[in-house]
Amino acid sequence: MFEILSFYKISKLNKLKIIKKNILKETNKLDIKGLIILSPEGINGTISGSHKKIKLTITKIKNILSIDRFDIQNKFNSKILPYSKNKVKIKDEVVPINEKINFKNFFNKKYLSPKKWDKFISKKNIKLIDARKPFEYKIGTFKNALNPETKNFRDFKNYLSKFNKDESIGMFCTGGIRCEKASNYLNNKGFKNVYMLKGGILNYLNKTDPKKSKWNGECFVFDKRVTIKKNLEIGNYTVCGGCRMPLHKKLTKSKKYKVGLSCPNCFDKLTNDQIKRFTMRHNQMINSKK
């Protein structure tokens, strides 16, 4: 059994190249797999390994960053190792929205625990916003949640401009980090009633009885599991080798589904050049596994 830990910390970071070097050194030493994003705004990551090694890694990362705790962290057990590589990347923003966090403009964030969230989304006259991408929304979401239908998170600002500053807004995303950036943007625009699901969908599923859960469908995760169910078990989706989009496993029975090449969503859109490239890539992956 493996442990998966997702976490983030919004905090000013300097000397990112040195931090990256030190984190890579410690995570590689402990054979940790995952992805960590570093930026001047903070750190956001998901790592996997044995329970003992994850615990040691977190201590090492906190020491490197000189922090006592993360803003949010979610722990899960998994039967599979969700990552095959260990990566640490440096970005301009911890999540790209073309709106850097203004650390001087402090505001009191309104986090809601899973229980309080259930009460909040049952109210009338609130705007419930799914801050994720459209394909994530289609796989699963909360009842009455709005789908911004934005191609990337940078477009999310334009969507948020449609709302009134006096409205009560509830936002959620996978682990909470996208809502952190969005709420910071709204605060700078004068919004006062913006609420966030603390720890995101991951924390909600982790803390909520599946029988009482208000979540509908499955939740997309950015690793080999593809999706997880209400009970945190691996879901019913795979990833198309062509368009790289999530695909329900029942659609793999379609004649348009070709392993490593296409699915019903992209089969009729592929060019001859793409077919050649995808076929070559798939063959390389097979040979690599052998």
C-alpha cells in the first residue's frame, strides 16, 4: 500500500533554483515519486511513496522552506503508485491565472469544512462555481454547480467578472489551490462573500461518508489513477492515448477506440501525421515497458 500526499503553501519564496535542487536531492534520496511546483508565490505538490518515507519527506521540505506547516494537505492510501517519475518545476505562478498574489493586501479567507460546505450549498441565492476545467466538471461535480467552460485557468478571470460583488460565491476545485488564486483575484476586485471548500474535493471525499456525500460522479486526479470515486477507490476512467482526455472505460469497447491512438472523442479528428506520431509513441512505450 502506498501513501499519496497533496499539499500547498501560499508564501513568498526566494532562491527557487536552490530550493528546487535541495528538494530534488531529498525526494530522490527517499525514492519519492510525484510533481512539485515552486513559484515566488509558494509551493504546490502531490507526492507518493511509503508512509514512512512520505513523513520524512514532508519534514525535509518544511525545513528547506523554513515553514511549520502547509496551508492544506490531504493524505490517501493507494494500491498503486500513482507516479512513475519525480519532478520539481519552477513556474511564475503557483497556479497560472495571470494575476500574481498581492501579499501586502491581506484578507480573511473564508474556508468551509466539508460539513459546513454541505449546509452552504443547500442555501438559496448562492453562486456555486466549479473552478476546474470542463472535462473535470463532466466527470463529476456538486449539484447546481456552475461550469465556467474555460479552456484554461487563465480565462477564469473573465468568467468571474460576470458576477456581482455583493453575491455569495462558493468555489471548489480538486485540492483547493485554484480557488486560492481565484479568491485572491476576487478580493482584489472588492468581493467580500467568497467561500472556499477547504482542501477541495479531495478533502471532502476523504472526510465525508460516501452514503451522505453530495458529490455526484467521480473526481479527476492528475496521476495514473485518472479518477477516484466517493469512497476514494480508483474510478472507471482511463486516458486516451491520442487526445489525452479522460475516457470512461465502457467507451473502450467502441470500434473507434484504439489503444494508444484514439477514442470516440478524437477518432474522426486525427490527421495522418498525428496517427503516425501517436503510433510511434505507443510502440516506444511498449518497448520501454518490455
